[in-house]
Amino acid sequence: MLAEEKALNKNAYRKKHQAEYQLHDTTLQELSEFGIKKLPSQEKLQKQILKLENELASVQKERIQLQADQRTLRIVQSNFSSMLQDTDILPELFSDETEQSI
């Protein structure tokens, strides 16, 4: 609006930028339908973006750790399954359990 006020021919300026005015008015109307009267400041948005980026980094780090834990658990599970399938170890496990229960 400042540019329009400074323009020598205000009507010509308004006609030239009519599409921008319509876009602005339509946007304001749409936002008001959602109950938005005022947009957050750029500073608030930057803080929110920074917070979200930090959360994302934290979640990604946690995901990497969980994947490493998952690989470790798969190795342990595989080793345990191999031990149970080994014919030499399997009878020893059962004989220990039998002796303990007696």
C-alpha cells in the first residue's frame, strides 16, 4: 500500500497491480475462515523451524541407535537359535534343567 500512496497516478497503479490486490484479499478471507487473524512473526517462525530441526536431528539419532540395537538383537537371536539347534549343546541344556527341577 505504501507504493500506491507514493505513486503519482494512484488509479493507474491500482489497475496495474489489481491481481496482487485480489490475491491479497482472497488470502486474507481464506485465513479468516480458518480463524487466523494474524500470521506469526518471522522471528517466531524461525524459532519454530529451529526447534523442529533440533527435534528431527534428535529423532534421527534415536532411530540410528534403535537400528543398531535391532541388529545386535538379531545377532543374539541368531546365536541363541544356533545354540539350540546344536545337537551337542541341546542335551546339556535339558540335562541341567532336569537336574535343577529334581
